[in-house]
Amino acid sequence: MNLAVRRIGRSLAIVLPVVLVLSGTMAITKVPWASTPSEALLLPASAEADTTAAAEGAEETAAPAPEQVLQDHLVATLRKEDPSVALTALQEAVDREPSFAEHCMDIARALGRAAVEKYGSAVRAQQHARPVCDTSFATGVMELSPSWG
């Protein structure tokens, strides 16, 4: 009995670390934000100055940030339809593109303010509130209309 336990222990001591290393390596390669070799280019120091100058020139003619485009689209949707549709679209956008999660609270707050502007009443705007991006929609409603009436 003692000999069998010792053999099983030795086998696990050899096999288990190998399995853990291989499974960890496989998990890391499956992460969607891991860069591909073509994205991880090393540039010489002189190229950094060129890209900085190009970026400064591009800022003047740059398109609006994706989160600003999303916010403008959702506010327009809210004005055409209702806040529930806009909040659903915001949640879907965050699920589809996780980088929007960083801006979700600001966008939901803007939707809350737009809802108060649309309905003229914080109570009517708050009826459409849902738990998207925490309670940011409700915060936006309250920012524009401190008296609930």
C-alpha cells in the first residue's frame, strides 16, 4: 500500500507541473488582447519622433473618438424613440466592444440628461431607468433636475 501511494505521488510530481505549464501557456495564447507578432514592432528612436509629429498633425483633422460617436448615436436614438431603446443599445455596444466599458458611465449619464430634456420631467425620465453601467442613467437624470418634479 505504501509503495503504491509513493509511486502515485512521484508520477503526479512529474506530470502535474508539465500539465499546469502547458495549460497556462495555452490559456495565455487564447486571450483576445494578446498582440500578434505583426503588432509588436520595435521602432528605432528616430521613428518615434516621426510618429509623434505625425500624430500631432493628425489631431487637428482626426475624427471624433468612437465613444463620442456612440454617445451621439445613442442620444439621437433616445430622442427618436425612448431611453429604454438607447440603454439597451448601450449595453449591447459594451458587450460587443469591451473598450466602451470605460466610457459607459459617462454615456449613460448623458442619456439621463437627454431623457430629462426630452420629457421635461425627472420622474418620467426615471421610469425608463435600468441597471446599465451601474446607476449612471439615474445620476444623469438627477444632474439636470435636482427637484424631482
